[in-house]
Amino acid sequence: MPPYEKSMEITPFKQRKCLATRKDEVCTIRSKFPNKLPVIVERYLREKKLPLLDKTKFLVPHELTLGQFLSLLRSKIVLEASQALHLLISGKNMSCLSASMGEVYSQFRDPDGFLYITYTDASRDHNSLLLLNEDSHCASHLKPHRPPTLG
């Protein structure tokens, strides 16, 4: 493994920059790109099968769904069709892929203003994944509201 990759793997974004710097960065991003959300995507620390992304910072539109963002990440990581990719936000396996990034951001953004997403392969640790799946999050307020049908 190249030394740069190893150091990136060991040091998460939050530990590389202090809170004040991260807040300033979010302010700058939001003023330049008011219609975009600042998102940090990092590989799960114990993940060894999936490669690191070439960048961790993304600016995403509010209306993009979590499923569309997952597809974007799959293409950037260059996974085989059979390889699983799971997104964790606040330690929970995000199975509600129809939620918009705006909805996810408003609920899970960090106090520094970034939304932190961790990606992992399902086969990394069967017991941990079972626990994560038990806590899967798709709250009713993240689901699109559909009026009842008459019939």
C-alpha cells in the first residue's frame, strides 16, 4: 500500500482539520455554491477490500437521492457488479435510498456543517453488519409523502 493511502486511511477528515477550519470551509462552500451540500465520504476504518476514493469532499444537489449518490460512488470506486457497497451515516446502514440528500443532510449533518458518509463492503464483518442492519434508518419523515389514494 502506498504511504499516502495509508496515512489517508489512518487519519479521518475530522482529525486532519480543526472544527473552526471545517466550519470556515463549509461557510465558504455554502456562499459560493448555495444550491449544493458539502459531503465528506470516507472508507470505513476496518475496510480492506474496497479502495479509497481519490477525493473525499463532494458537493451534491439537494434533490439527488441517496440511491443516486450511491451509484455515483460505485462508479468512482469502480466496483464489480457483484460487489456490495453500503453507506453508513451516523453509524447506521442507510437502506432508505429514496431519501433526498437534502433530507439526509438536514437530519444528519455534523455541527461543523458537513455531512459525513462512510462506505463499506457488506462482507467486512458479518456480526457488525447484522447490528447495523437492525438499526437501519428510513424514518417516516425521510420517506416521500404520498397522499392516500381513494378507491
